Amino acid sequence: MHIVVGGIGHESNTFNPALTPIDSFRILRGKELLKEEPARTLLSMGMDVEPAIYNIPFASAVVDRHAYSYLKSEFIREIEKTSEIDGICLTLHGAMVVEGIGCAEIDLLKTIRETIGEDVLISASLDLHGNIPAEMADYVNILTAYRTAPHRDVIETRRKSAKLLVEAIQKGLKPKSVIIRPPVLLPGEYVVTDVEPAASVYRMLEEVDKTPGIMDSSLLVGMAWADVPHAGASVIAVAEDDEYVKEARKKACKVAKAYWDNRMKFRLEVESGSPKECIQTAIDSDKRPFFISDSGDNITAGAAGDVPIMIEELISNKVDDAVVGGIIDRRAVNACREAGIGATIKLEIGGKLDQINGYPLEVKGKILNLTENGAVIRVDGIDVILTAERTAFTSPEDFMAYGIDVTRRKIVVVKLGYLFTGLKKVASQSMIALTPGFTNLLIEKLEYRNLRRPMFPLDKDFQWHPSI
């Protein structure tokens, strides 16, 4: 049995006015791709696996059209070179937006279908934060998404995508994915899957999976910082074939209605406040390390990552033991390299990528460390990590790479929304700062022009019932 593996994935923030170029992608090909899931699972099942390409995604701005065309052309060429195809197992994100094209997933999937025809089965794994047009079900037989946020089941989901595809081919099934889209658009920080009400709604998927004739089900929260018509939540149920489509739709509608009914109950996992309020709470607290998320400049959701508002507030409050991870500023990093470790230097940091929500902040500090990707500068009692490339600080190890042990510090500021698992384990206390930026959690303050309306929470006074 011959299975093609690969995909093109990206989480695109349309409020970030920059473009994501081709050199922002790390591309896997050939044997390198065969070392990753779902290829490894397919190989372990005795399948002949043909690698196309897969790009390692990092959330950022809308993708440059030429970059996408390059990736897509190579992917299609690899498919055309394969003489025998029984199935295609894709790894996608679900929130990729391309300059001048819009939804990359639909564009790619439509081209794949035109290339291989209607008879070859396709499965695809998705991120829980994907924005899924209902049209996607016209091109893909099996759609399955992560069920955890923060994500802990990425590998598991990709394996499942592979196993479901092989099962369908071996049994001669023609699966059909049913997609129901409740009009709810919530930032992911409001839907942490092990916190109520999300925990209870997600448990409903386990019951859906037990239904005869249904292979799998998913609930996607969507990507809130994408001003596209199909942004928002979606529920997917995969029927084994046409006979079970009606039942799949019924079950998907039930989950979608539960999500809709709970829309007013979703809350941030931890307390939130203004930058000043969060910093003052951290100063007053006897807990350490105390983590503060600079949520409006969340680099893992495509923000610029260089708004220095939290550093400015820390300095204003004369904080003497804090770490900020980090600020993207290649120019500042180069200046630190020229000066060398131990030197005292004046710099203007940040405010170069996001000039809408931030501005360069002038600081004077001592260079503590230099690494391949950045530098650490101490401004009064605040250690600021400067990076030359987009870098997400999601674990204690990410800080240790710069010589910083966050477990020994009083205040740690991260450009995230919710804390990822590694940081959550070491945080004694945490808050989310409601900061400005391209990932502003108060999405009502953002200007949506293309989003379908009405949409909660932008619109509140309307009713919705799924059509069975």
C-alpha cells in the first residue's frame, strides 16, 4: 500500500501587517521527513511511504504568496512523481492565510484533488486552533485535530490520522467528514481544555467516537487573530461512509450546541489585569517565580514579539529581580555582539516590527551573555533576553539556553498567552497581562472587516441553532 506523507502548515496572524517569507520555513524532505510522524507510524504498519515535503511552522504574519507558491509547487511535483498512490496523509495547521489567496488549506487541497482524482483517500491532522471552512470536507475524507490546549497530543493526533487512513483503505471505506461551525470566536487562552467548561465539552468527543459508524470527532476553537470569513470554532465528525453521515451530523451538532451554550462561561485560566496591576501583584506576592504573560504580543500566535511595554513598566516600578523572555531585535543583538560580554551599552530595543502597538525603548545595561541567537542585557535589576530570530520561551530549558534559571527568579515575563506545560510546572503563581498587540485578548478592540457576522463575542444579542 503506497501512502504519500507531507503537508504545508502555518498559523497566520492577519493583524500583523508584515509578510512571512520563504526563509522563515524549515522544510523537511526525503529521509528527514520519514523520521517524523505520521510517516513513522505508517512505516511500522508495513506501508510503502512516499515523502513529499513538510514545513515546520512558526506562527507569524500572512504568508508571502511567492513563498506559498514555492512550497505548493514542490509538494504537487512530488505527488506527480509518485506512480502509485493509495492514500495521502497530510499534516496541516488549519489557519494558514496566504497573500492574495486567502485560505491556503483549501487552495492546496483543491489542487491535490485535481491532481490525484476523487478515488484516493486523504486524511489530515489539524491544530486545535485551525479555522476550518466547511468546504474542506469536500476535499478530505478524514479530518482529526488535537484535543488539548496547551497541546500535548500532537504526535498522538498525527498517528491517529495515519491509522484511520490505513483502516479506511483496508476496509474499503469511503469516509466523509461533517463540519458544523458554531458562530463563536474565542482566543485560545479562554479555552484551556483541562479547565471547565472546555473540559466537559471536550469529553463529549469520547462519546461521539464510540458511536457505530463514526471513526473520529474533533472540536476546533479556531484562530482568533485571523480576519477571514471562516474564522471561528468548528466541530468535525468523521462518518465511515455515506450511510452514517446523518448520524455524524447529529453528533457534531450536539457538540457544537454544547460549545455555543457554554460561550458565556469561558474564562481565562488565571487572573488578568493591566501591565501595572500584574507587576504590582507580583511584587506584593511572596510566591516565586511569578510568571506574567505579555498576552498582546504573544509570539506563538503570530504577534511581532518586540513590543517593550512590559520592560518599560518593570523599570518604572523599579523591579530588581525580573527576567523578560524575550524581545526580537536583530539590530540590538548585533550591537551587543560588537560590544562583548561585560560591556555597558545604550540601546533602543523593540518597537521595530510592531510600530502600531509599540515603540523603541531606550535602555542602558550590562551585557551578561551572548549566544548564537541572541544576548542577555541587565537593565537595573531586569534581565532582558534579546533574540535575532523569532523565539518562543515556552519551557525552563529555553531560558537555560541563555544561562537563566527561572526557578530562582522573582518575576518572569513571557510573550505568551497561557503558560505551556513546562513553565506551568515551575510557576508558583501566574497572571495574564492584557497588553496591546497583534494578539490582543480583548478581540472586541480589533477591527474585523472580513469575518462572518454575527459572531460571539463581537456580537452578543443573537441566537444560533445547528441545522441537523
